[in-house]
Amino acid sequence: MQFEVTAYNYDEAAQRLHFTASGYRDGMRFTVASHVRCLKDPVTPQNAHLVALVALTEIFKRPSASGR
């Protein structure tokens, strides 16, 4: 999976990182907008990328509507 975090914002009051990521997985292009609970502000783009990687890995583990 190759992806780039195109935007992110940390909501300190709710302790949530909101992010948008686009990339390729299994030859298919994807764009995801999601949020994840994060106890600390990720501060650097590299840390935001790692948080998004964990979130995307969990998202792609779920079965899709087509059953794949």
C-alpha cells in the first residue's frame, strides 16, 4: 500500500486526529477521510503519517461490500 496524507488536523478537546489520505492498494486508487482517537498531537507530518498508516491498515482489514 502506497499513500500520502493530504490533510490532517488534531482536535485537542476531542483528542481526535482527522485526516485525509490518498494512494494505491492492490492496483486500485483510494481516498479516505477518517478520524482516529489520538491522546497526543502528532506534531510532525511523519507522526501523522504513522497514525494514518495504522488507521488505514485497520480499515482495509474489514470486509468490503463485495466480500473481498
